[in-house]
Amino acid sequence: MPVGTDATMCPSCGVEEPWIPDEPTLTPRIMRLLVAGSGLVLLGLLLFMSGVLMFGSPDGEHDHRPPEMDSKARPSR
């Protein structure tokens, strides 16, 4: 059941004022810090993923060793 902010008493338990705090749980400074921190983390992840996509190995190419030669083509030493 919604309760107005100008209510002086909690309708369910009967607690008198101030049962709704006037101050927010997080201060604006902490909110700005969280937003900036999450933005930096997101930017870092985007840069990392772009590096993986640009410099990662292409599909099907996972090994740079020379292909094995047939033993019939060259005699073994």
C-alpha cells in the first residue's frame, strides 16, 4: 500500500515520525564516484575487447608451427 511522504505515522506498524528518512541512503558524492568508477571499468572492458578482436588469432588459425611433412616425401635422417 503506497504511503504519502507527508504521513506522520506508519499505517502498518504505527511508528511515529520520523519513520521515513529525509536523507538519501547514498550521498551524491558516492553516487558520482560509483558512476565514474563503473564508466572507467566499462571503458577498460571495451578497450580490452577491441584489442582481442583486432589482435586475436583469426578463426581456424591457432597454431603457427610448420605443417608436418609426409615421411615418404623425405627420408628421415
